[in-house]
Amino acid sequence: MKTILKPIKNKIPQVLLIFICIIVEVYCSLTLPVYTANIVDIGIKNTDVNYIIYIGSYMILMVGIMALMSILSSYFSSTVFSGYGRDLRRILYKKVLKFSNQELNNISKSSLITRSINDIDQLQGGLGMIFTTLVLAPILGVGSIIKAFEIGSDLSWIIIVTFIGIIILFIIMLIRIAPYFRLMQELTDKVNEISREILIGIPVIKAYVRQDYEEKRFEKTNKQLFDTNRLVFHNVLIMIPLLSLILNVMIIFILYFGAYGAIKGSILTGQIIAFIQYSTQIVSSFLMLGGVMIILPRIIVSRKRVSEVLNTPLTIVDGEINQIEDNPILEFRNVSYKYPQSEKESVKNINFTLKPGKTTAIIGRTGSGKSTILNLIPRLQDPTSGEILINNINIKNFNLKTLRNKISYAPQSTFLFQESVKSNILIGKKNASDEEINNALKLAGADFINDIDSEVLQGGSNFSGGQKQRLSIARAIINEASFYLFDDCFSALDMNTERIVKNNIKNLLKDSSILIVSQRISTIMDADEIIVMDDGEILERGTHDELKKSCALYAEIVNSQIDNMKVEL
């Protein structure tokens, strides 16, 4: 709860101003029925026009102050709680950026989107209502009860009966709808998840003519969400006429029994009018509290969902060392890794060394753990056993920013942000000049870029697979790093382009360590050391020529690709 309310701490002065405005507004509201009673019982009864004007001017002043206080409290409330939503999203966003692959697998991306938008919207609006209502309603209700009892205790039982009726109605409503609020949020997650899958998988859906199936799958979840929303809002909205009925019945009872009191002379006409006004304010205050009680379960659900993200323990934490010497050596020492909830280790007992000026390559069947090894180096995930060392120091002891500044990574799945070519390349080196950007593009073979300010559409949809890979390579090589990791990022390039780009990279990065993961022999055959993996373990290592003779799996891969290769093996 402390984390959820943390953004409010910086806004305490504005919150106090909201409370002051509400208190003044309530005070003015409580004085109006007394003025009304005085006008009726004194001014009209005695036909004293001056008294009516005198009291009426006070009423106008009170109404003016109420209006001003209401405007100010609305202004401060909108400012405070809009800022609260903004700041909470910023805190949530910063936390999510620290998540490792393990945390991202525990909470789905679609759920994170819902929590950062929908749930925080619920908290923002709900807390705004709670902060204002929990001040306004009790003061207004208690003050109105005191004033009503001062006027005529004989009619007080009507307020008590009305209050009991409203409480019973709210309890029934809460019992009926409270369980559905969490279901609504979960179904919203599911709708987002299905929508995301469909939008990403449109080419596959069209290719396999699966439109009807996906429409039915989406419609099923969408209808569940619709039915749940309809049930909740049906119950909430039916309360409006019921509460209106209760309020009007209360007024009828007050008029009926108040008339007897007026005939007997135990209560004045103006007092009956004031009693009705105070009774209406009492009921209104309970209605406001009831409104909070209705939305409270949804706020609690949203709070739990947001807190779950904010309180998720991080598996990847910073170390204390913030400096790495030049020309470092990276070593895998008996490293194993098992994905959460997996029974089998993805990689086990991995040992190899990356040295400056040397190129190491990893090859193997699909699922042999090649990409997992690359993810361990920048600490996107940590080994379950063994150590990864830089200059004989465990990488867990290094500050994450320090470690990752020494690593340049071109991932297997190329992702481009929806901005410009220049902004995408600057991710690799934020202070790079236009000349450096153009040079990196040239070295990566991205000759299709005529202007670095060219627009990149969402997901890089205005570029082909090979073009996106070359932009990703340019983004990686522009950075002056000690370790360059290339995860099968040459797969969409033709062999001639691949050869040119590889030569450019090798000449550029001659003093750095290069680790290449690939399925293609042409990509790795000139590496200083090739590691052959199978079933998560290192099967063999050596140069291309050595492995052709000593490793049956490597020879099998070579033979399967030899007809398509354009270079001499």
C-alpha cells in the first residue's frame, strides 16, 4: 500500500487545500437550511421584507462561497490525481524495465499493459473519489444529523429507517457484484492478449485461412467480458431508481408526520422544510459513501494487480563494481541454466572464453541453448549454477549499466522502434554524430537508406527482414564495446552481402571479442573457435577444418548446406 500511495506524498499541500475547500463548502451547505427556515418562519410569517432580503443576501453569499470552493476543490483534485496516475505509471514503467526474462514470463505482456493503463485509471479515479468523499460525506452527514435533531427529534426515526434501508440495499449489491470485479480485469487481460496475438499473427492467420477460427476465439472472450460488464452495471444502475424511491418515500413520511406536528404547534413550517433539506443531505452523504463502497472492490483488485508488479522481487540486481578494465576477458565456468518451471536444464556445464581480437561462434540444432547463452552475458537472466566472469570477477558484482555498456547485442528477433532510422541507430550510441551513423549503416550494408531521418513504421513494417537485420547490425556496431554478440542476425542476408558485412565488422572490431550464434556454416566458418552444441551441452569445439573431421554433427550440418553455399569450404 505504501508503494501505491508514494506518488501522493509529494502532493500533500494540494491535498490539504482540497480538504479545506471541502470543509468550507460543507459548512456553507449546513447553514442554508437554517436560513431557509428563518425566512419562512420569521420573514414570511411576519411579512418582514427587509429581514427576507437580509437573510437572502447571506444565502447568496453562502452559495457563492460553495460554488468557489467546489471549483477550487475540483481543480486541485484533477491536478493531484492526474499527477498521481502519471507518477504511478512512471514508477511502474521503471520497475518493469528492470524485469528479467523470468519476471516477464510470470506476468504476461498483455497483463502489464492492462495494469499500467486500465488498473491505474481505476486507482486514479477511485482514489480521487475516496479522498474527497471520505472528507465530504462524513462531515456533511454528521453535521446534517446534528442539525436535524436540533430541529425535531420526533421525526428522527424516519432518518434511521431510511439509513437502515440504504445499508441493506448496499450490502445486497456488494454481495452480488464484488466477485465480478476481478473477473472483469482478468477478462480485459485476456481480450488484450488475444488481440495482441491476432494483430501480430495476421500473416499466419491469412496464410492458413484461420480468420473464422480467430474471430470465434476473440468473440468468445469478448462476450464473456460483455456479459460480466452488463451484469455489474445492471446491478449498479438499478440502484439509482431504488435510491430515488427511498429518498422520495422519506420526504413523504417527513411531510406526512411533520404536518401533524405543525398542526399541534410542536414544529414550524420552516423547520419542516429545513428538516427535509437536512434529511436529503444525510441520505446524499450515505449515497456518496455507498458509491465508494460499490467501487471499492474494483479499486482493491486494481491495487493488488499494480502492487503485484511493484512488489515483484527482482532476480537481476545491481552489483557494486562500476568499472571494467579495457580489453577484458569473459569466461563461462561450468555454467548451467534452467528456465523457471522447466524440468530440464536448457544449457549445462558450459565452459568457454571470449578474448579480445578473437571471434567465437556457436552452432547447433534448434533448441540446443545457443540464444540462452547470449542472454546470460548481459544478464537478461542469470545462471542457475556456475559463474560468468569478466577478468575473473563474477558479472553479478558489476553494476548493470557498467556491464551492459561493455556489451553490444544484435538479437535474433530484430525490433525497430517507430521513429526514424537515426533514432533507432542512436540506441546503440546516444551521442553518435550523423557521420558515425552513416558509416555504421555503410559497414552494415544498409545502402538502401538514403536519409537517416527516414521514418520507421511500427515494428519496422516498411523494411524487409534483411533490411531490418542490417539496421540492427548497424545499431550494434556503432557502439564502442568490448563484447559484440550477434544472435543469428545474418540469416536473412544473401551470402554475398553477408560476406561483405562480416569482413567490415571483423576489420572494425579487431580489438574486441565477437560471439556469433548462427545456423549457417557460411556465417561462422572463419571464426577462431567454433563451439558445436547439442541438447544444451558443448559437443565439440575447434576450427572449421578441425570440426569437419572430428565432429559428426558439424559435418552433417556442413553437408546439408554445401549445395546452397557460394563460398569455398
